[in-house]
Amino acid sequence: MLPIVFEWHWDIGHFVFMGLFYAALTVIGLGLVVAFRSTMKDLNSGKDPHDLGHH
Amino acid sequence: MSANKGEHRFGMVIDLDKCTGCGACSVACMSENNIGTLLDETDKIRSITWLRVYQIDNGKAFPDTQIAFIPRPCQHCEGSHGHHTPCVSVCPATATDYDETTGIVSQIPTRCIGCRYCVGACPYHARYFNWFDVPWPKGAERGLSPFVSPRMRGVVEKCTFCYHRYQRAKNKAFLEGGSVGEKDYQTACTEACPSGAITFGDLNNPKHKVHELAKNPLAFRLLERLGTNTKVYYVSQRDWVQRKLDNYLAGEKLPVKAAS
Amino acid sequence: MDDSKFWPQGVKRCKPGMFIAWLLLPLALGGWATLSAFLCLYKGLNQTNMNDYFAFGVWIVVDLAIIALGAGAFFTGYLTYVLRRHELKNIINAAVIIGFICYSGAILMLGIDIGQPARGWFGFWHANVHSMLTEVMFCITTYAIVLIVEFVPLILENRQISKVPDLAIFAHHLHRIMIVFAATGTFLSFFHQGSLGGMFGVLYARPFAFRTGYMIWPWTFFLFILSAIASGPSFTTLIVMWTEKMSGRQLTSHSVKMLMGKISGFLLIFYMVLKTADTAYWANVTLPNMGLTMGDLYKQGPYGEWLLWVELGLCGWLPAIMLMFQKVRETYGLLALAMILNCSGAVFNRFVFTIQSLAIPVLPFENFASYLPSWQEWGISAGVIAYGLLLFSLAYRYLPVFPQEAELNK
């Protein structure tokens, strides 16, 4: 899973597999960060949740 | 026969015409590798026998009945390109590995998560899952071999070609100078066989007996057509025995032995 | 005891007493499952009837089946958020909840199925990237995270919870970027539905399961994806229909169900064409190369050719053709029947690949062994279903799952 684990090989298999895995985790993580930050911004500006409109 | 990257390809040649089915190989294997006995061993597909001896017959009625015995250790498949062994390629946790220097398929019980995918992948039933904890009787630990760890419940285990003996032989060779000779590394089953049916050695080394024996036109491997590329060879003069070692379509002849 | 202030805006639910009485069923099944799980964890897998010949049993069948049927979540999500089929917004919430139930249920089950549950994380830490099962583990876990992220805004939309401004705004923002999660989920799901199929297709020493393929992917990789996205939308719709029958309320307009049926039908036709071609190639080329005929693999115990007819005919081509007809999709009962057959076909397929693959001896001198699950194995399987019933019942009662419900039941 990490280069410090001894099964790790710097080969194409690990690049593709782990690369995609960490990319997916990063996207999910960034998505959550964006949602948190937007929430904080709206709260600080005193926005009323009912003004946000429905989705 | 494809070449290994490593210098050794340890393998076995078993002469089925010499095998009497006595089971000494199985017993030797169990005691060498600390294989436990359960309180109830009636369910054979849950008990552990790294080297199982199958009995087969030619399906004919008396007086034409013939029987043969097929000792079946792990076949130590090499697969198509070294590590593409049926079991090694599927293990999610790298708990089983193909050693490129010896050609031995290893098993690391302390790493095994017990998913049993490898058990399903192996067509030889050479892999065994520990369905139970072994109820070692009090004091039994003094009878255990210190060279092989006993396994816990919930993991898979299998024949390792007595890899600890290879390690011991390497240590000896290092201390005394020189290299591991044919006699220095022999599996427990090979030594125990009273009729000399099992021969073990380095298939790559022309000085080892198995090197020649495996080239015998009468030597076949179990389920060779699947492409498992095993390192256990079986020799028999009997046509029906050879046919029983693989699947053939109706009317298909025995495969012609490749000149290798 | 009145819980009506927690109900979604403008809808009615049954009396609390009745609801609790209904919950006794999943709770009772859950008790059975808890006892079974305790025995399996405490005493070990000897509590099951699995053995060295049947290394996988009913648990893996249920696992594969619910993951295939749970594919409604990712595929409907993909159609709704990425391809912007807006009418599917009326059913996407149900699809997400069912997906979450299926995936989390499968993960719980796998935790008991492995011999050393405490070492489950070794599959990640010591990952063998060449194993299809590793891919399954990584994708299922990551996708479960995505499903949680997709489920959370729905929980936050509960009438009382959404009164908290922080949570309401957070739910709004999660919804706003749902396309990101839906796309990630699609990618992850695509690969693990495939790798679940790949798991069997790569078993080159198991002629029943082995398939040739494209590059590193055996044909089963692609077939499992297709059968999952063909049956997933059907399963989601069926659960909605069942909820309608139980609650006596219409939850989505029939046109939404018809659309789901159409999507299922077209994918199923496509799948059946490829699956039939794959079966023919396997029977006529792959197997003879291994010295076997198809007849050799369908003569052991109860595993006869009837399985093939049921899977490909009754539960394959028949629902595929049925769903092609507008008339069938318009009729509530026929649509449900076609969808039941479709889902059964996917379950049959997973069953055959898991159990029959192992049941057929490969060594010519090996004997056929039989397997029937123990009560503990049934208990855990029932537990996953109970978990689904419980979660979906609670979600339906307290969360605004169906946007059309208030309108349709005025």
C-alpha cells in the first residue's frame, strides 16, 4: 500500500493500481473539503439555509 | 519446460509404478511439518494432509482390475511466466509467493487472512484451510519440530517442499564452504518412501537425478493441459494411469511428449 | 408516542405501533444473525459447512448477488448526475440507500467470511496488486465511502435535522457537488463489478470459471459489469414497488419505473448477446483446449444443464425481451415480473460462478463433494437481508426519499 511496505515494487502495476486508488481518495477528500469550506463561508456570511434554494 | 530466472528449479519425479500406497510419505510429511490431528478426522475434506495419496483404478471388473496410487504434494506450479501460479496470482495479501530462485511456492500463514481464494484457485486440492484449532495434547510441544511453526485456525497451509530443510542445507553449505548438494536437501516424503518411488532435486541441475528422470517420455504432469506448468512429474508405463492424469476428449490420443 | 414531526414534509406514515411490529421481523432475523456471527467469530469457520472443496459458500454468493443488485446506485447516479437524466432524481435516493445497504452489508459479511478477521487490513497493507480480489477490496471500501457521502445529505434532510442551519447548508453543498462523487463512484464501481467477475475468469486452472479475455481482463470482467448495471436498476425499482405495496402509497410515477425498466431491458439485451457469445466460445474453444466438453461440467450432482437454461433462458432472454415491449413496461405486474426474472438471473449467474465452479472436480480421479450451508451460514445471510429491511424501513419513514410522494398522494 505504501512504499515503506516491503512488497512494494516500483513497477507499472503498482503505479497504475495505487495511482488510481490514491487519485480516487484525493477526489473524495477534496470534494468533502470543498463542501466544508463552502458551508463555513455561508455560515460566516450569515446566509439563511432556506435562501439556498432546493436542488 | 520454461527456464526460471533463478538458478534452481526444485522438483519431484514420482514413479507411480513403484508406489505401493503405503502412506509413509504422508506420515513423514505430517510429523516433519507439525501437522496436527483433530479429535474427529472423519470429514476428510476438512482435515489437513499436505501430501495426499489418491487411489485410482482402471474401472474394470475382476480379474482385469488394476489400481494405482498417486501421491499428491503441492505441485509448485510455475505458470506461464514464472509467478503466474494459479494461487500466487490471486492472493490479495501476498501471503503466498513464488520464489524465483528456487521455484518453490511459499506460504506465510501469519500473513494469511483466510479468504480461501487460493484454495478455490488450486485444481489439485493441495491447499488446506485450518477449519479448527489443533487440540495439541499437553506436552505435545516437545514432540514438535522447532523448524516449522504450527499454524493457527483460519489460515491456509500447504506443502513447501520442506523449505526449512533447504534453509538448513544452505546454512550448512555456508559454514562448511561449498554449495548445497543433492543429498543435502531432500524432502521428508522422499526420504520416507520405502520403495524409492519419489526422487527430489533441482530440475535445472544436470547432476541431479530428477533432471534426467523428468525427460523420460513416460513422465507426465497432473493437468498439464491447463498450463499450470508444475514441477512434480509422474512416471508410469501403464497407459490408463497416464490418461487419468489429465482430461482428454473422446478419441483424443495421449499428447506427444515435447522434445525438451 | 407520536413521531409524526420527524416524517418528511407533507406525507403520512403508518402508526408507530404498526411500524414497530413490522420491525420485529428484521430484529428477529438480526438476533439469529448475531448468534451465528458470534459462533463463527468465537469458534471459527468450522461452524459453517464449507470445506476445502467448497472454499466459498453461500456467503460469497449472497455477497456477489447483493453487490450486483446494489449496482443500481452507481448506475442510476451516473445517469442522474453525470448524464443528467433529471426524471431519475425521483428514484435516485432509493437507489443510493439500497446501494449503501448492499455494500455495507457485503463488507460486514466478508468480515466474518475470512478466517482471520483481525487481519482483514493485510489485504490493503500487503496488497498484491495482481489479484482481482485486491482490486475488489480497494474498490468496495472506497466506494462504500462514496456511498456514505451520498447518503449523508439525505439523512441531513430529515425534517428536524434540517432545522439546524449548519447541517442544512452542508447538505446543500454536498448536493451541489454530487456529480464529483457520482463520477468517482461510477469509476470505482465499474472496476470492482468487473474485478468480481475477473476473480472467477482468471482461475485458469478451474475450467468451469476460466475465460479468455482482452489484455489482463477475462471476459467475465466485462460481463459482470454489464449484468450488474442491467439488474441493478431493476432491483432498485422492485424495492420501490415493494415499498409501495407495503405502504399502500404511490412513491414514484409509473413513467420513472418504466424508464428504469427500459434502461434495464436495453442493457440486459446487450448483456445477453455477449453472454451467449461468451458461453458458446467457452464451450466450443476454451473447454476443448483443456480436454473437456461442456457436458463434462454439467453432470455432477444437481448441477445439470437446467442451470444454464434457467440462467440464460428463463432469467435472461425472457426478461430482456419482455422489457423491450412498451406494453409490458406499462403494466405494473408484468414490469415487476420481468424485473424479478432479471434480478434472479443475476443472482443465478453469481451462484453458478461461485458454487458450480468449485463443485466440479478438475482432477479426473477426484470425487464430487456436496455442500449445503449450515444454519449459521443461513443466519448471517438472513442478517444481511434483515439489515436491509431495517435500514430501508427507517429511511422511508423518516427521510424525504421520494420527491414525488407528497404530490402523488394528495
